[in-house]
Amino acid sequence: MTRTISAAEFKATCLDLLDRVAETGLNVVITKRGRPVARVVPMVNKPRLLVGAMKDEIEIRGDIISPLLLRWNALGGGKRK
């Protein structure tokens, strides 16, 4: 969800607006003379560990364990056999 406000309104309500962005995830576009000049978005906390960082972000489709029936050259010869 995005809200658009003028620079004057942002200046007057900056601290309250920052709290609202942090609490709700609201994106705010700031305009000056009707033209967008900045965007305020919530911070996304990145996980500390790599293991589990993509949990619930990707979906595995099919069998990723069984070997493929293709031969390939790991040194990059470029030819399939």
C-alpha cells in the first residue's frame, strides 16, 4: 500500500509518519510541487544466518535429489553427449 503526501505535510508529520511506516509497512511517496521526489519504505531485517534465510520464500518443484540422465563436462567443454 502506498500513500502520497506533499513535502510540507511530510515535514510537519515526519516522526509520526516514520512510526506508522515501521508499524504498518506502509510506503510513502513524498512530492514537491506535485512531482515525486522521495519514497519512505519500512526497513527489512535481514536474517543473520545464511542457513534458513530463504525459508518460506522458495518452492521446490519436482525431484532435486535424483541424478539427471545427462552427461556434462564440468570443465566447460560446451558439448553435450
